[in-house]
Amino acid sequence: MNKYNTLEKILIYSGILIFMTFILLPFVEMFYASLRPLDHLFRSPYQFYSDDLSFWAYREMWKTVPMLGRYIFNSFFLASSVAIITLIFVIPAAYSYARFKFPAKNTSLYVLLAINMFSGAVLLIPLYKVLRTFGLLNSYQAMIVPGVAFLIPTSIWLLKSYFEKIPIDLEEAAFVDGASRVQILRHIIAPLSTPGLVVVGIYAFIGAYAQQFLFAITFNQKKEYMPIPSGLYEFIGYQSVKWNEMMAASLVGIAPVLLVFIFLQKYIVEGLTAGAVKN
Amino acid sequence: MKQKLKSYNSQTYLAYALIAPAALYIVLIVAWPLLETIRLSFTNSSLAGEDYVGFENYQKMLSSKKFNGIVTRTFVWMFFSVSLKLIIGLIGAVLLNANLKGRSIFRVLVMPPWVVPIAIGMLGWLWLYNGYFGIIAGVGMRTGILDGPFGFLAYKQSAFISTIIADVWVGTPMVTVFFLAAMQGVPRDLYEAAYCDGASRWDRFFKITLPQITPVIITMSLLSAIWTFNSFEIIWILTEGGPRGATTTLIIDTYKQALGNYKFGRGAARAVVVMILLTLFAGFYLALLARINKKISHE
């Protein structure tokens, strides 16, 4: 196919530059702000240049946000718990959808998709009451229980497509040879579906990490259980926000997810887009 | 042997048993609360207790000018946000689909806004929008577009636009990635044939790429519409629905009524309106999906 000439190249690269500026500017500016002294940030109009850049804010933030370490731990703990619990519920269901024919199969799959469209915000009132009745408000469970529910539908769809890729002949052959269902599960399905499980697990982890705000500010008032987003959000209302430290804390809080994502993005994107695109 | 195999693949009870845990979970945490929301919308439920009040919540809500304003505002907000996501996403996908050096890096760099917790991204945007010290106001002042500090989130119109831009920022990466994946799924020989026939790059885009990815464009429009409609964190963190209600969408209003004032009944009535609208979107989406799937299986 024809190659791009120089003019076209320049046009495309400038387009990409503008597009990327829009996407990345907030992150770049967050990072830049985190390196600058506070009195440089608080100059109007905006100063583009600071000479004494340092990582000072990354040390000070632990004092300004005393529970920051706890928030980071909470975010991790919440996201991992949600991901693991989601997998426990999703694995058998996805396997069933991939392998068996049964009445109402397609209808229920579409119902799952439809559920995905109701955001937590619509259900907050009864959820609040349920959690209050069971005494779960202001606890980790207050964020885990609803978090899992909203990740189950997509995870079933994703994992189902992985299970479908495992040739059924393998299972049937083993079954005919007298293997039990448990043996088939252990020796055929488990090893072959590991990549799929990893992708779905990471998807659930990132999803759970990302949704740590609405449920957290609504169902939990206790600082010791707050994840990073709601923990930091509290500081924004203050009269004088220490923006450099706030940005430093935000970046430290998102660094782990970003790293996980960057290393595994190929698999995640392939998995997520496969259903929508190849259909 | 065949019979044995048949028994392997058609054990309905096992199929249901495997689905049961997930199904029960969803019934308990999603389906039942949905029904409970409908019931609550006919009561004056609050922390103090509840009484059946019939359609009172709905009557009050529908006759209030404020509520009608909120519905209109929600759709205007949604329209601009979704259109921008699709347009910018499509342009972005075309740019990143160009066979040039560095494109695989750009494809990764496009994704952070999608992956990072929205709330954290919004803390960044709060700083960008800062009227005195933020970079946007700064550029405005230096270039003379602004003649002084300007709080983007402090005025009705600018807050409305600013929240849309932040929402577009969150939603565009996913749209881009899906469009890009769709573009790469277009069979290469279509392009090669067109190239041999002397079709220009422009022609190839409008006559091959665009028609080929139309199903994905339609799917993404509907999905974006649903997600944008549900958007809560972006507006809540940037403006909490203000100034003077300028960015209060249906979701924000529902939240404020229910958990700001603990008027569960009134909040529930709003939530039901949200549910009805979402069901309409979802219906469209599923009908479309079923049609696309049918068409493909016929080919």
C-alpha cells in the first residue's frame, strides 16, 4: 500500500500530538505540580517554569494525609477482595454458559448485559437500607458487596468467551475415557483457561479499583476503611489545599494500577474488544 | 458412547446449579433493590420511617419546574458529551491507525484516563480548572483571552462546559480503543482492491472503513450514552451539581435527594425515572445487538 508523504506524516503526527495533549495533560500537570514548591504553585497567573523542582511533596504528603498509607492499603485490599470474590461467583457461571444448553440461556445472558447498565447510583437507597439492616455500613463489606455485583455481568461475558475457545472435544474425549467432571476440571479446563482467568481477574481488579468512590462516600464514613479516592477527596474541601502534596498522593495512589495495566494492556484490550468487534 | 456424551452436555440441573450463586447474588444486590426502589417511590420514606403516599412524590416531582429543567439539562449535557466522545474517538482512532512509527506506544498512552479511578483523574482536573493558579486560566491570561483569573467551575455556563470536557476526557479512550480494534478487523484485501482501483485515501476511509465499522460505532454510541447518563463522580467532584444547579443532572439530583437530604421516597421517585430511561436505552441497545448478531450469523 502507498506510503505517507512528508506532508501527510507531519499532519498525522501533529494530530496525534494534539490528541495526546488532551489525554495526557492532566497527568503531566499533576506530576509537574507534585514536583513544585507550594509557593510557586500559588502564583497567578500560572508560572510555567519552576527552578527548584524536588520530590519534597512525596515525603511531606505522609504528614499532611496521615492515613495515606492506610488508604493505599485499603484500595488494594478492596480491589483484590472484589476481584477474587467476583471470580468465585463468575467461574462456574461462565463455564455453564459456555458449555451447556439450557432453557432461557440467551435471555438470561442479555439480562446480565442490561443489569450492567444500571449504575450503582440508582440502587443506592435500598442498598443503603440493606447494608444498614445487616450492620454492614462503615465497613469493608459496605464497599465490597455492591462492588462485586456490578462486576459480575461483564466478567461472565468475558470469561465465557475464553471457555468457549477450549475445544469441547478435549473434554468429551476425557469423559468417554472415564474421567470424572472434577478431573476434567482440574486437568483440562483449569490449565487451559488460566490466561482467561488472569485477564478477567485483572479486569475485575482494575474495575474495582476504579469504582472506589460512590460506594465509599455513601456507605462508609470511617477513615480507617477509606480507599484512596474518597480519602483524598476529603482534603479537597479544605480552605487551603496543598496541591503539590495532593497531586503527589494521587499519583502514588494510581501508580500500581497504571503499572499493572501497562504491562498487561495487550491482553486486556484484546479480551474486552473481542466480543464487541469480532461478532 | 453418543448417549454418554449427550449426558455430558445436557445436564440442565448442573448448568443451573453452576449459575445459581452468581444469579442469587445479582438478585439480592441488584434485582431486589430495583424493586424496592419502585416500592419506596410510593412512600415518604426517610430515616424516621415510612408511610404509603401513593403518587405524591411523582406528582410533586413532575409538576416542579426545577425537575423539568434537570431532565432537559441531563439530555443536553449527554448529547454534547456523547457526540464529542464519538467524534474525538473516531479522529483519534484514525490517527492511531496510521501505519507510522511509535503508534504502538501511543495506543498504550491513550488509555490512562480510562483505567485510573475517575475520582483521582478529577482531582487533577480540579487543579487544571483552578481560576487563579490553574494552567488553563494561566494560558488564557498570558495569551490575553482572559483578562484576569477565571474560575471555570464557578460560573453556570463555564461549569457546564467544563464538566462535559472532563467527561469526554474520561470516555474518549475507551471509544478510541474500540474503534481502533474495529478498524483493524476490516479485511485488508478490501483496501488493496480499492487501492488498485485508484481510490484515494479519503475514498477508502468513507467507502470502506466507515461502513465496515458502523456496527461498532452504533454499539459504542449507545453504550456511551448509557455511561454518560450514569455519570456521577465527574460532576460530583468538580461541582457537586453547582453552581446554583447548573450541572445537576438526573443522577446528581437523585443522589442529593436521597442521601443528601435522606428523603428516600423522593429520591426513589427520581431513581425510577432514571430506571425507565435506562431501560429504554438498554432495550434499544439489546435489540440492536440481537439484530447485528442475527445479520452476521446469516452471512
